[in-house]
Amino acid sequence: MPNIKSAIKRVKTTRKRTLRNARLKSALRTAIRKFERALESTNQEETRQTLQRALVAIDKAVTKGILHKNAAARKKSRLTRRFNKQVG
């Protein structure tokens, strides 16, 4: 445990940010997993909605600094391609 006041604050801040990042990453992975499950179903409207939620989650991850914008674009592209292949 640090002795210097600023170092103590850094530890607290890091802990808080780590928890926030873990929560956001988990939500992102959950949204993607729900979309993948929806792909297996035959209901196209439900699949479209879960895709939309997954894309929003990916965009939020970028704004919060969880994902790099190019990685997010790649994920969005791949999910959309999988949806279009199933629908098309």
C-alpha cells in the first residue's frame, strides 16, 4: 500500500476505473453473445433488434475507451456480415 497521498488516490482511481471497465466489457460481450444466440433462431426481427443493441454496445465501448475505434468497426462489420448472410 502506498504512503504518498497522490499514490493512494491513484490506487483508488485505478480500482474504480478497473471495475467500470470490467462492467462495460462484460455488457459488451453479453450483447454480442445475445446476438449470436438470436442468429440461431428463425425470428429475423428479434435478430435485427439484438444486432442493433450489440452495435450500440460496441459504439459505447469506443466512447468509454474500452475498444479502439478500428477494432469496433471490425466487430460491427463482422456481426453485420453474419446477419446479412443469414437474412440474404
